[in-house]
Amino acid sequence: MDTIFTRGPSLNNRLALALALSVLLIVADHKLAAFQSTRVYLNSIMSPLQYLANLPSVMLNFSAQRLTSNQALVSENSRLTNQNLMMREQLQQFEILQAENEQLRKLLDVPVEPKVHKMVVELMAVDNNPFSQQIVINKGAIDGVYLSQSVLDDRGVVGQVMEVGSTNSRVVLISDVTHAIPVRSVRNNIRFIASGHGDMDELFLEHVPHSVDIQPGDMLMSSGLGKVFPAGYPVAQVESVVHDESRPFATVKVRPLAQLDRLKYLLLLWPHDAPRQPEGSALRQVTGQPKG
């Protein structure tokens, strides 16, 4: 009678047999390269599985590199933007100063501003009121911002601070109907008052007599009168001059140099006599302010 369970070789015998076969296969493969083609086929079969197993690690490394590169680019772009704005602001002064030195030598006797602090700020919001030209910036009282502080972009004067909060401030643009800025002509040093009338692309010069020497293309810069805007910053360029003898004054239209309809990064100025002085690494100082 056959038993249901038959007893085979013992575990020790099986282990010895397996070891002997393993040694035999190793020696045969080493001496005769008998399994080289088999290994190639097995590697080909297992290669996709190896790629799949390594895919999460590759994706994580790639994502980490992209994130690091993106952060570095954002940081570098912010630094270069700030540096460019600072340099453009200085270039404005140098260009105006060169024209003054050629035509207005007598201004050399006027005292020089000892230093001006500067800070780059960013636009936060634009006033939706169609009858006002105002914006909100991301710096406030804790950053040293004060009322009537001058605001520029990389081309010229933008406006002045009209309200100061803790962390943001409201700026009225030079195109607002309530705003006026004292200016002077670079060509002949004649002084005017440039007033806004609600159009970002146009200002008017107030009370200009018909006999005044003013021409289209004349550059206007801040005169420094009124102690609000420092002297020597570009403001506008004359577009048209209309002499109507039936009116007591000429009609003079000027175009703001600042891009009031596409503001993004702006510059705050702290003259030496400002009521508050800022602190922080974002500030820059210059000497040799243009005379005005």
C-alpha cells in the first residue's frame, strides 16, 4: 500500500546538492562564459523594471533642481531689477547735470545736497476711481515713509505720498487734477508749474505768458521749489505750445516722462532734510545731488 506522503532527501542533502551545483555553475561561467548570453537576455528583461524603480528618485532630483534654479532666478531677477532702477535713477541725474553744466554755469554756486536715501518699492493696487489718479505701494510708516515724500520710476517723477499706513502708502500721481509740481526748463532755466487734469499722458503748464520762450521738445525737470520734490529729476517734455491772443496765457501741453499707466517698481527718496530717515539694507546713498 502506497503512503500519501513520501519522504525525499533530507534538508542537509538538498543544501549540499544546491551548493555543489552553484559552485559548478560559477566555475563553468567563469572559465567557459557559458551563461554570458543568458545574462544579457536577463539584463534586457530587467532593465525596464530598473528604470521604473529608479524613476521616483530621478523625478525628485529633477524637481529639486528645477525648484532651486527657479528660486535662484527669481532672486537674481529681483536683485537686477533693483540695481537697474537705482542706476536709471542716477542716470537721470547725470544727464540733467550735464545739460546744466553746459548752459547754466552760474548754478555751480548753489549748495550741493549731502546725501539722498533711496528705497525700491512695488505697486500693490491702483485706485478704481475714474476721477482720481492714485496708487498704493507696499511700504509704510514702519519703513520710514512720510507724507509728501517723492516717488519716481526709472524715467522720471511719478508723484508724492498722500497717505501713510503701517505697511503700505497711497501715492497721488502728477497727472491727478489736484496735483501740481514746480518745474524748470533745461534749455533756458525758466520756471513753470505743471498741473494734472486726469489724463496720465498729458499735463498742462499753468499761467504761461505769450512772451515766454518755450518750445516743443523742451525738457522739464523738478526745480526744488516748495521743498517737496528734490531738484534735478526729469518730469515732462513739452509737446505743444498754442498762442491764442484772445486768451491771457498760452496753452502748453506736456507729456510726463514717467510711465504712469504701467508702473510696477518705484523708488522712494529721502533727502537729507526729510522728517524721517529709513533703516535697512534695501537703502542706497549717493552724494553729489544735482543742483536746483
